[in-house]
Amino acid sequence: MLLQFGVEQAYTDYLIHLAVTLIAMMLALYIVFQAFRGYRRNDSQRILFLAIGLALLTLAPFALSILGASLGNSLGLGPRLYTFYLPVASRLLEICGLGCILYSLFIRN
């Protein structure tokens, strides 16, 4: 009985994590879409790099989180995936996103 409760709790925790992540991704996607619309309307490279930076800063780590959790569970990958590889990959995406945003602040049209 205790084992079954633990499995059910882990499944519930996973679904809650997935739902919260998907909500955050939808909000981020809306913001990135608005920035991309601004790029298309004004034909401004600054806004394009802002949109790319926002996508890398917000959407990419969430997608990586979902992908890592799905693959990690289905392939039976060890805890090092969750404690090292996914956090490092997420931070690298965030650094690239921040670099794009910083570049968008200094680029001249």
C-alpha cells in the first residue's frame, strides 16, 4: 500500500509540474509572439533579437524541462540528468537568451 501511494504521489507531482510549466510556456509564447509581431511591423533587428532572447530565456528552459523529464522517465536515466545536465543546459540557454537581449540593446538599425 505504501509503495502504491508513493507511485500515485509521484505521478500527481509530475502532472502538477507539467501543468504549471505549460501555463508558464503559454505566457512566454504570447510575449515572444508579441515581440515578433513588433519585429514584423517595424522591420527592426533590435526587436528580432529581443524576441529571440526572450524565447531562449523563457521558452527553451521550459521545453528542456518537459523533454528531460519525459525522456528521463521513459529511458530510465539516472539522477545525474536532473541534478547536473538539465540545470547546466538550462543555464546555458538562459545565458544565450540574455546575450541576445543585451545585443538587442546595443545594436543600431
